[in-house]
Amino acid sequence: MRRLAAALATLTLLLPAAAAARDCPRTSLGDIEDEVMCPVCGTPLGLASEAPQAEQERAYIQRLVDSCKSKDQVKRALVAEFGENVLALPGDQGGDDLGDVLVYVIPALGILLAAAGIAFAVVRWRRPQEPRRAVAGADGARLDEDMDRYDL
Amino acid sequence: MRKALSPVPVAVVCVLLGLVALLAYGLASNDPDRGVDEALQRGEREHAPELELPKLGSDGTGALADYRGQVVVLNFWASWCKPCKDESPLLERWHRRMADRGGTVLGVDMLDVTGDAQAFISDYGLTYPMLKDKDGDGLERFGVVQYPETFVIDRQGRIAALRRGPVDEAFMRQSVEPLL
């Protein structure tokens, strides 16, 4: 009976720790670094390879990941340190809804425009050339004479 | 009769012109402001821009205007910047030297992790006041383009000297000492 109680007590202690270990880490550096900026480099953190500021930011993110912060929590911590401009994805930054929409709409429009242009060019290229309209009357006769003079 | 232009080449030319305009705008907007450098070369002193930022590691804000009437050595730095480490002991010495002569060093920690900046301050025993420029607002106002940069501001709030890069004893003697 005493052994059973001891086993139950041990289990009670271990279960929450095991659950916590299972849920942590909740995100990873690789998952975050493409969605945030390196503010000094002016590029997404994932593209800023060996810049010292980027290395510092990565170390900071890794510390937050190791302390079991979620991706949203890490991003909020980065905003507290570097301001809203640290967020790389449109929509992550508040306040400029029109800008966030345009970021998606303009490339889509560009792709549509390019596709339409290519389709238009292909259709024109494949269309058979219309035969040249014959020149009527005196002009036609003169043209025929001129053409006859050339041995083409 | 004038032949109508085909819409495809017109659209392509318009898109290309738009891209060129966008590129030109991007290049122009990224061009750093060199107005202060040019004014100093002409022997003129421009008024320093307004600067109000949160205090580093404590509540409240601090402003450059708080030090009006003093000589201010405004130093932009970050904890990850190697030259900033090299110049910090010199700045601390000068801060102590200036303190009873109406001068101060004012540090602005730029785009930095607060914990790392505080560790830096502790490691180098820095006692001068520090502000935190978390999103680069002060950096833009002063046209800071590299780390570190130091602006020497006279008692009238005008920029009397500027060093883009780490300061040294010769710069401080030449640029700060005469203002004290």
C-alpha cells in the first residue's frame, strides 16, 4: 500500500513536468527568422547572414524560444525591443490596412497583367497573316509593271 | 492616318518606366542626410534636431533639451558594435572630466536588446545617462549612418563637431575641450 502511494505521488509530480516538456519548445528560431526583420541590416533576419546585429537578434530569439515562448510572444518581445518595423510580414504591423492589402494586390495584378500580355502575344503570333489586299485600278497595274521589272 | 499603338508595348513601357521611377525613389530616399557634415565643413553650426526618447532600463523619457546650456557629447552606440566597446572607456573618462564643467556624455542605444545593452553598461562601468532608440527615430533625425557616431553639441544646442566612427582622445581634446 505504501509503495502504491509513493508511486502515485511520483507520478503526480512527473506528469506536469512531462506535459510541459512535451509542449516546449513551442516554436523555433528557423520558424521565426523569416517573419521578422534585422532592423539594422534592413533585410529579413533569415537573409542577414553574419551581421553582428543579426547574430544578437538570433541569440535573443533563441533565448525566448528556450524559455518556451510561443511565436506570437517572441514577436511581441521583438516589437517591444525594436518597434513595429521589426515585423516583416504585411498585416503583422498595425495601422496601415490599405498598405497591407496593396502589398498582396499589386503583385497579383502584376502577375495577371504579365499573363494577359503573354497570352495576347501568343495569340497574335499564332494567328495566320492576312493576305495583302490587292491594289486596285491604275495603281495596281503600275505596281504589277514595277514588280515585273524586278527579277525576284 | 496615324497607326494606333499596340496596347502590349505601351503597357510594357509603362511598367518599365514605373519600375525605374520606383528604383530612383528608393535610391533617393535611402540617401543619408549629409547636411550637418556640409555645414561643419563651411564652419557653420546647425541646431541639433529635437530628440526625446525613453530612458534605457528605467521609466520615463529623456530629451536632448534637458541638457540645454551644457556641452553634450551625444554618442549613438549599440552593444553588439565592436568599436563602441573600444571607445566606451574613453567616453566614461570624459564624462567624469566634464561633469563639473557643465558637460555630459549622453548615450543613445540604437536598435538593441535592452538586456544586452544593460550588460554592456555594467561591464564597462558607464555612468552617463542613456536613452533607448528602439526603432531608429533618433538615428534618422541625426542622419546616423554607422556605429558608433558622436555629435558634440555646444551650450546653445548647436552641433559643433561630428565623428562618424569611434572617437579618440585627439578628437575629444580638439572638439570638446574648447567648448567647456
